[in-house]
Amino acid sequence: MVARISTGKSIRGALRYNEHKVAEGQATLLLAHRFLQDPQVLNWEDKLRRFERLTEKNPRVKTNCVHISLNFARGEELPQATLQRLATDYMDRIGFGEQPYLVYQHLDAAHPHLHIVTTNLQPDGTRIPLHNLGRDRSEPARKALELAYHLKPAEGQTETPLDTLLRLPLSPARYGVSETKRSIAHIVSVVTRTYSYTSLAELNAALGVFRVRADRGGEGTQMYRKGGLHYRLLDRQGQPVGVPFKASSLPGRPTLASLEKRFAQHKLLRKPLREKLKQTLDEALQSQRPQDRASLAACLEQVEVQVLFRESATGQVYGVTFLDHGQRAVFNGSELGKSYSAKALLARLPARHVPAGRQVGKQQEEPLHATVQRQASLPHQDFQAQDLLHALLQAEPQTEALAYDLRKHPRKRKRRRPKL
């Protein structure tokens, strides 16, 4: 079993998250500890008001929400009665046995897990200390429960339940189908935590797969000057739709400042990922030998790599980006080497796509004799020059007088009146 504790400043937000899962049929409320009514008859206001009565005891305490997840290994399908006892036992051991809390069983992942929502504010207004709660209380409680309920120890798991959850395939956001902010928060949270990227453009390449974009605004805007960032949904054509949300309002606060720290960290750890991707590309291209861009995309998709060509408005290909979904990494072709640039990659395709009237990475040169022949076959194209020359040679002096309104009349001088 793996226990994870997160603290926050919004009991309403944690409660809303779990209640939304219940409304979607992806969770069920198992237990309402120290509530006046049974879980089945409690409504939203009953649950929220129970916690707010405690948080109002001490408004100076800002961190007043505790959100816990208890994650079990695959195959550990425990009865609901056992899960209720286990959750109660865990909360007693970490010192929250006298607090009100709600226990939810979530069904939205490949492994069984519980979510527990509570507060650290007590009836007398004092708070339960949260410092080192995980190390000093949660870890001993976890180990004791693993023995008592015959659970798989966390130390023996090669992949934590959280890793399993993050590896679940994300589906592109669909505007109007689910709550916009919740969709953005889920996609941004998973992508920013699990992908390797070194710039906002690389992050947007990964986010764009799920129809989300991080936007700094125009260079002349106040948001850009102050380092602001917001996220918004995209439609199928990649155009923004819906209302944007500030990075600071999303879980984990994926602001530009925090992303820039990740940029620097990822740069130091990318070499093994880069070499692995180059090896994957070489093997795929040599074994499959794609003929065009469509077969290239299909070939790389088999090895969990997505290729995105960057094109100008005129169709000129000027770059390529690789999304290695297997390693969760984003690379520009130039970063991998010259042989992986857009020009080199398209040159390896026998039926490569060349926009009309253009060649990738090479200017067109037309022989002089071809130009002369083309102009000779289109004599009407230089009619303007011929007509102008004829008009100049045949020009005659103009004798017509200017229109009366255009004439320049001399100003009349005023007479000075004689002094009397």
C-alpha cells in the first residue's frame, strides 16, 4: 500500500473534486466519519458546512485542508467493509481519529485506491501539526496496516500506483463535453509532471496533443512583461476556445517561473533520453523504410513516437518535433542532430511531400532559356511597359487651360485707410 498526503488551503476544492467523481460514476462515498447523518443522505451543503464550522474557529490558519490517497496494488480487491475499517484504522494511527472525514472509493484508475478528505482544525480552534506527518506518522501506520491486512508492501513495488495512474493514456480535451478547468487541470498536471521538455514551445507540443496550450500573451501585453501564463483549450483546428485560466489557479501552480525551473532540470537529464530516441528512430526508419510522410507517421507511431512537422503559412517545412511518448520526452529534430532535421528526414522519403512551387530547404533555380521561353509564350504580360513607352513617344503638349477652381489667384492687397 502507498499512502500520499497533500495539504492545501481549500477544503471546498478537495470536496468538489471527489463529489464530481461521484457524479460521473467514477467514485462512491464509503464513509462519513463524525457526521450527524449517514453518507447516503448527506448533500453537498451538509458536507461542506461540517468542515467550515471547524475552519471558521481559526481563520488565521490558511492551510486547513488535508487530502489523503491510499493506493493498493493491482489485484488487491478488498470488500467495502474492509476498506472502511482500514481507512478508520489509518486515520486513528496518524492522529485524525477524532476529526470529521469523508472516505471515497475511486474507480477511475487501473488500481484500487481511496481518497480521504479532512481538516487539521480541531473544535477548540487549535490545529493538528502537519510537519513531517508523512514520515513520523503515516509511514509507521502504512507498514502496520500492510501486516494487519496482508497487503503488498510499498517497498516491493517497482511502480507506484501514482506512476500507474500517470501512465494511463490521456484523452484530448473536448470543449463543452466536460468542465473546462477540470480538463485543463488534469492534462496540465500529468504532462508537466511526466514529460521532459526544455522550453515552452516543447511543452506546448506535448500539451497540443491533448488540445491544450500554455500562452504568455502578446509581447506587448502586461501579462507577458510580468511573466504571466494562462492555459486554454483548443479545438480540432488548433484554435483557442473557451475561457483561459491563470496558471496560478490550477493545482500545482504550473506558472512560468516554476516551468523555467523544470526547463533547467530537464536539460541536465536529457542525454540518455536523446540517445535512446535516436536509436529508436534509426531502427524504425531502417526496418520500415517509409515512403512518404503518412507512412513515416504510422511507422513511428508503432514505437510510441509522434512526429510533428512545423510549416509556415505557405506550406514551407522549416522544422520537426518528436514526441517520444514511451519516454515522455519532447525533442526538436535539430537537437538530435543534422540527420534528424526536417530537411534530412524528408530527403529520406522517396515520395516526400513538396509544397507547390517550393522545395524543402532549397531555393528553386530556373534556367535562363526556360525563363525566356516562358516569357515569349506569354506576350501579354509586358503590355503595360509597351503601352507606357508608346504613350511617352506619342505624347503631345497639353494646351487646355486649367480648370478655374485649380488656378492660383494672386492675393489682393488691402488698402490702408487714411488716418483722420
